[in-house]
Amino acid sequence: MARSIAVAALQLAAHDRGDFRMGLERALDAARLASRKADLIVLPEATFPAYVLGKAPLGANETQDAIEGLRLIARETATVIVAGAAVLRDGRAHNAALVIDADGSLAGRADKFFLWHFDRQWFESGQQLAPVQTKVGVLGVLICADGRLPTISRALVDRGAEALVMPTAWVTSGRNPEALENVQADLLARVRAYENRVPFIAANKCGSELGMVAYCGKSQIVDSAGEIVALASERAPETLHAEITMAGRRPARVASVTLPVRQNPASAPLRLAIAYESLPNDIDERLDLLDDAFALSSADPARRELLDQTIPLASVRDETVLDPGGLVPYRRAGCVLFCWTTGVRPPWLERIARARAVELRVYLVVFDRRAQRAFAVDPDGTIVAGTFDEYRLASFTLDPRKSAETIVAPGTDVAEGLDRIEAIVADV
């Protein structure tokens, strides 16, 4: 039987580490207020003492008052609380999400696995992926950049998580001050819910720390169908409230495969033409006019095999792409291009294609059976070309160097992260 619970995501104003005491009081006040009508509340990543720790070492008891304050609220209101805090373990600082059960006890914790940019200067990476049992159900807890690697959420759900819960510090580049961008807030959070068939709750910060790390807000509560049921603004502190239904049915998964590592002989960019229908008889003459090197269509596997000798590629269908781990073995084996023939309906077709491209740093060529069109997505998650109406042969540039750039922030390597997750999952 489906179970519904009331949840709250607390979007808090960021504070510098030096202003921790002021931030602590604001956070505890917001948590106390939210607990009046929520079974589960979520606070942002590193709410205590801050995300940017700087060079000063973390004190042994620096966040203890914050943790005790949350435990008191949980115990007095019978509320489960998930909060981001920097904590020490064996003398080393971890970027942790503490899970406090409704009786005030510490039900468990998750340490950030996929460290982002400079937070690796003061935090140690997490080493395990395990959901946490609480009064409201089994929670799959992950922190910020952990949401960029699809197999982290997948492992938590496959191990019993009924909801995904994320204390986060989604940052923004400020490229467009009128629309603060972050690929997780704008795309991946919804995809994580949709592909795992579980609700997703993310609590982010707004404002900035030290005037040099800016947050995009957009805390959100997403249902198990991937639809946003509550969304915060970009700049203002606020608390989101919603009812979510905990997951019951487990999502379908494809069988694990082991593939030989492929070499990528191409290093220079290649121009590719794509079409949904069979290629015209004069395709080679057209390629010459377009300065294209190869052509791909849904109806010409021989052309794909020819390109595969230059660019390692895989032809895949819905069951593989919709599984968040389905493309990972191919990517780890060296594939940089996926040709996906699909019947998935929009808008999820575009969302899934963009998510797979950006999270794995690959190109996708999508053959959409419903619309009878083809389109291409680059490793930044941008749709770069596509057919429409009478325009039946589109072209784009595939740059193997772009797929080879798996470092998405200084010191943050997607390929390394995927390998680490695979080792942990295989060890069970």
C-alpha cells in the first residue's frame, strides 16, 4: 500500500563560516517552524558551519551545538531531519548529511562521495553507499554533486531507498544573473526521480559565501513521476512543503554487462550527418557538399558499423537508456557516441537524452520513432542539431576531445567517480 508523508525543504540564506552562530539560529528557527507540519525536513549541504571552510581546521565540537539543537527539535516534534554538516571522523573532516530520526537519535549519515572542485581541499570523500532506515521510511541520502553520477542514486534505490533526499549547495556561474543556472536544479533532479521511480527532495542555499561562491536556490520537491510539486525561488530563503508518496514498485533494470575497452583512433573533430529515414541514394555526394565525414540513420546499421571503426559507438534502445546505469559499462569501455532508437514521449525524451549526455560526457544521436526525426546532443547536454519538417538531413560536429574531458571541475573527474561507484557496488 502506498504511503504518503509530509516533507519540507528548507532553503536557507548562505552564511560565511565566521557568521556560523547567526546562521545556526536562523537554521534552527526555520527547522522548528517547519517541523510543525512535516514528517521529514531537509536542510542544505554544510549548513553547519558553512560550505567554504577555508584553511582553518574543523574543530572537534564546532558543529555539536547545531546537531544537538536538531536532535532536540526532532525529539520534541517526532520529525525526521536530514541536515548537511561538516563533521570529523578519525580526525578527518567529511561533508556529511546527518539523518536524525523522529526520537532524536542519529539514524545514520551519508558522506559526500563525489567531491566538487575546492571542497576536496578540506573534505575526505565518502566510501559507502547505503540507505538509512527511519521512522518515515528508507531514505537514500546523497549530497550535491553526488546527483551528477547516475549510479549513486541507482545504487541507493536498488538497496531499498524509498525516496532520495539531498542536502545540497548547488552553485551557479552567474553567467546570466536573470536566470541562475545549475544542471542539477534545472534537469538532473527531475531525471533522478523519474528513472528511479522515487520522490526526490533537495534543499539548497541562496545567496553566497565569502562573495565568491554563489548559490542558485531552486530547492525542490519532485514526485516519483519526475514532476516538480514545489519549487523555491533563486534568491530568497523559504520553506517548501508538499506531500510525497514513498516508492513501492522497484524500477526495471538491465542486466550488467562486461565489455572490452575500446580505443578511440579519432582525435580531430568529425562532421556527421543524421537522418531518421533511410539515407538517399546520393548520400555520398551530399556528404561531400556538406563537408561531412559520415552519415547515420535509424535504417542503416552498416553506416554505423563504418563509423564505429573511427569513433567507438553503441546502438541502444529504451530499456538500456532509461536505466540510470545502462550506458555506464559502454562509457567505461570507451564509447563516446550512442545511437538511441526510442519511443519515449516528449518532454522526457529530450530530458533523458540531455541528462545521459551531460552526466557521462558523451554524444547521443536520437532516432525518435514517434516524431520520425533525428537529433544530436553534445557532452554539455545541449541539443546541437536535429531534423524537422522538410529538413531531413542535419549535421553537427562531434569532437572526441570534448568527450575526453571528463574533468567537470578542477579535480572532479566523472570517469574516476563512475569507476569508484562500480567498485563499491561490485564489492557487495
